[in-house]
Amino acid sequence: MISVIIPVYNEAANIELLLSHLDKHSSSGKITEVIIVDGGSTDKTVTRARNHMNNGSILPCDIISSEKGRARQMNLGAQKAEGRILYFLHADSFPPGGFDQSILLEVEKDNPAGCFRMKFDSKHPVLKMFQWFTRFNIRTCRGGDQSLFITRELFESLGGFDEEFEIYEDCEFIGRIYDNHRFTVIKDYVVTSARKYEKNGTMKLQYHFAMIHMKKWLGASADDLKNYYHRHIVN
């Protein structure tokens, strides 16, 4: 069974759309729960999630509260989850039809972790170029927007997400998977929002993301990465 875990903070604009999307595009009948982990939203995220739950939700949903911080939120969601497979999904990323069946097939093939390829909801030529690289199964082409499935056994053996990382938590964790375990990239696409690029400027944001990757490779601490992010990138 699969537990879908969605960390949220002020995602009122997306949460009902995403939950409806999951209802419509799941096909296996083996999603045991969708866990929305709220990091103290100050908008109507929780209200709108409950509205979906109370108005015809197909998949069983739960909302839990957490301290803000995506790594912290995802770890708490995993702790509360009942599924053998954990599927971490950002609130502005929409997986393909039959995503759950695709995940189950990979786990049956003894692939304990992986993601989908990714497309942006934008036709910007630079973003189209960068999304093309998500087809390659190398760690430098990975990111949280591509979503992540992992068996509970492997997740727990790795100790979960490192909560020291306020940003880069997905890449840090996926890097540990690549170090010692198989990682697969499913040949279908998650569609994710380009809103952060639109707000910050596409080339500017891509430059700063590249700098964050380089700083981590050169040994920067979690605090160093957080400080760089908050100096240069608008949430």
C-alpha cells in the first residue's frame, strides 16, 4: 500500500486542485492514505483541504500539524503513515495518470526508490531545456519537484530527511539513496509549477540554484545554504 505525503505551507491556491487530481489519476486502489502535513499555514490551506475531504474525496485523507520546515514535515508524515511505500509530493506538482500503479510496478521490480521525469507548466525555452535533463538517472538531475517514492524499509534505514536542511533537503536525501542503493526514473512526467521562476526571473533563479548545488558540493553547511537562499531567492 502507498501513503502519499504532501508537506504544505500556504498552498490554498493548489491544495484542492492537487487532491482532486490524485482522486482522478490514481488507478491501483492501493493508496491507503493521503497525508497533508501543514507547517502552520496562515492562509486557507487547511480549510480548503478539509473542504475537499468533506465533499466527495475518493482517497482517504488526513491533515496533521507540524513545525514549519519541509524535512521536518515530511519526516512527521512518514512517521504517521501506514503504507509500505512512501510517496512524497510537493503541493504544486501533479503526477501522471496511473502514477500509483507505475510506482508499484517499480517496487515489484525490486527498485526501492525513484521519481518521475518532470515538466514545467510553462513553455519558457530555458525551462524546457532544463526539464529535458530530468530523464537522466544521475543525481545532479534530481530535485524534489520530480516527487519521490521510497519503501518504508529504505527510508527508515537512511534515517529520513535531515532536518538541519531548511532547503536542499530533497537533494541531500536523494544523494544518500544514490550512494548505496538503486534509484529509478519512471518514463512519465510530473507537471510542476514554474511560479518561483516567474517571481524571481528564470535565468537568475537557475543561476542561484546552480550556486547552491556547487556550494553543497564544496562542503557548505545547511545553514550556509539557507542563508544564501534567503539572501537571493524570493519564496
